Amino acid sequence: MFVRFPLPGASAKMLYAENKGKRGMMSSSPDIRLLDNPIFHRFIKKYGEVTSLNDLGFSARRYMAHTSIARQGEREDRVFIVHSGWGCLYKDLPDGERQIIDFTLIGDAVSLQSTEAEAQSSFTSITDLAVFEARAASVLAAIGRTPPLAETLLAASARQRRILVEHMTNLGRRTALVRTAHLLLELWTRLEAAGMADSSGYDCPLTQYDLADALGLTAIHVNRMLRELREHGFLSIRKGRVEFIEIESVIEFADFDKTIYQN
């Protein structure tokens, strides 16, 4: 039997509309450390420099699920590094719809603007989300003083660009079935790098509405694509978990390249 993604409340689409533009609960979180974030693991292993990380000016914050962290059209100059949880970047459209640009996961760097200016997209939490955030000016100043730090953050930026190229290709040229499989494989690869997934699958809090807004499809179409992926023997969705039936087959079907998502 095909099991749908969980739909919180009346529907995820209604929840998005109700929370659009609202600020949710946020608190400081001194119990998490920047040094423990995956984005800096290679930096510390390679250079062993800790003082330069302390100069970045990041503060740890926790946001409740469905919190608007940064809003399209508002002046924004913060840089975020995701420590745990799921979020998303999206573009609001005049008709009330949205296009999800990317899902933000552990170790992702999110920079809406390099200087204070109007944000061109919104950043919101899907689950409870722990992040480090700092003013872009502080990060840029630290980068200028520490070339190895610049290398680390540029690598993260280059990886994000590769991810967005794949998203553009999904929307523009891949079939609905292939783009659905490709996105689920992408999320698996990104979570696997952080130790949060294995060859059997991963926990996924996304609703069909979230996937629809990322894939340029309707929720009904996403439902059909997930059913077809199960019927092809590729993967299934059970109780909020993506489970791969035959991982190598779905990788071949989607023409998926894991190396794109490596730093």
C-alpha cells in the first residue's frame, strides 16, 4: 500500500499560508558549538585553526518549526549555517504560490545577501532548526584575515551553486518521474555526508506540498510519481521515511551523480 507523506494539520499548504510572513519562536542556544558543524570539520582537520572561527561572530540560535527566519523583500545581511533540522529557501509569487529553491540541511551555508539589501527569497524552518547566524560584514572581515577560511566558505558556495544547477535542470529538462527520483536521491546524499542517512534510506519530514513546490508539480502529480517509483521497485515512503528498494537501480534511472554534492 502506498503511504503518503505526513500532512500536518489540515494540510501543509494551509499551514504555509497561515504562517507566511509570521515570526515564530527563536531562542539562543549556547549548547551547540560552531566547531562541531560539518562545514568546518575539514577546515579544522587541515589547518587546525580555531581562533579564526571564533572571530566570525556567529551566535547559535534555535527556531521552532514553521518559523519565518528571513523574509523576501526585507533588508537582510545575515549569514546562516545550519546545524540541525530542515529548512527551505523559497520565492513568493504574486498569485500566492511559491517556488522552493532549496532545502537547507545540516552543514549548509545560507547567505541571502553579501551586504544589507532586500532579500530576494525567504528562509523558513520546516522542522525545529538550529543555526549559527552572523552579520555578513563580520564574516567577510574574517575571511579577509584568514585565507584558509575563505577557501572553506568558497567551497561551500561552489557546492551550493552545483546543487542549484541540478535544480534548474530538474525543472527545465527532466521528466516529472526522473526529477522526483533525483531530488530524493540528492537529499539522501546530502544527509549521508552528515551521517544522517545510509543505503537503506533516511527520515524525511517533507510533505507532498513541499515536494510539489520544489519540483514544479502539483501535490496530486507528486503523489502519482511516488507511487510509480514504488511500482518500479525503486523506493517507497513509509511513515515519514524514504526507503530505497534498489538503490543502484534508482541511481541509474535518475542518472544521478553523487560527486556533485561533495565539498
